[in-house]
Amino acid sequence: MPVGNSLQDQLLKAGLVNTQQLKQTKTEKRKENRQSHGHSPAQSESRQRLQAEAAEKARRDRELNLKRQEELRRREEENSIRQLIHAHRLSRAGGEIAFNFQDSGRLRRLYLTPEQQRSLVAGHLALVRQDAEIELVPREIAENLLTRNASLVLVLNQPEARTAQAAIAPATTDEDDPYAAYQVPDDLIW
């Protein structure tokens, strides 16, 4: 055997390997050379750093996208609430009876018609805030707003409490009470 023959050629001539195995070995060797030859340790560090930066950027982008989606959902909810109040608000035109209520620690006054005032006291109507305005809406709308944003509902009387209180009041009256003949009106507002 001549000295110039490679070990692979010698193994092939001896019959220990076949040509398919030689081709596979050459291919694997070429791939290893390409991977290790082209990249030094400094390049692999910079590649890892770039991958870490890309992963961090992707995480920040996801968080920012979630914040944007949450803001969009919040705005849509606010617009939905505005439309609900606007569509069901009742006109307070011609109101002559002052109705006082507390709003964020301040005493506020609205003028209502006698029918609106009775309905508000009975719990059939409610006062809600829409932006800087106070609106009069039906009870069902106010209950819907309570589930969405309770801070918007300013006055919502409970009719069950009034009827329960009225049912208890006659039983607790004292026969010697000098004011038993004088009943307190339901619409009395302190």
C-alpha cells in the first residue's frame, strides 16, 4: 500500500467499511468543521447575549401589548357605560322639588318633578354619574352599573328595606306614645 493513501481508503480496500459509511463520515466531519471553525468563543458569547436581549425585548413587547389591550378594553367598557346611561336617562326638565344627596363628601342638590322624587325615594329610579353630570335612570340600569362600576351609582334606595321597615313599625308602636297619630312621611329627606 502506498503511503499517500488515507486511512479511509485503506479501510475500504480491506473491506472493513463500505462507500456509504465513508460518505456519511465525510459529511459529519464537514458539518463539525463548519460549526466549530466559523465561531470563536467570543462570537458564541455575543450570540448568547443577542439571544437574551431578543428574549427580553419579546417579553417587554408582550407586556406592552397586554397593557394596550387592557387599556382598549377599559375604554370600550367606559364607552359602553356612557351609551347605556345616555340611552336610558330621564329628563329632569320642569323639576321644582329640591333633592339633596351626598356625592364624594359634598352635599349636592338636584331639582326633580314630584313624580321623579317619589320614584327616587321609593327606589324605582336612581342617580348616577356620567362624566361631570348627574343623570336620573331606572333602577335596572343602576343595578347593571353596580356590577360594572359601583362608583358611578350615587343614589339607589332599596324598596325592600322600606317595606320591611314599614311592616315592623306598626308592631313596635307604643300605645302611650303621644306622637302615634303623627306619621313620618316616606319622602322626608333629612
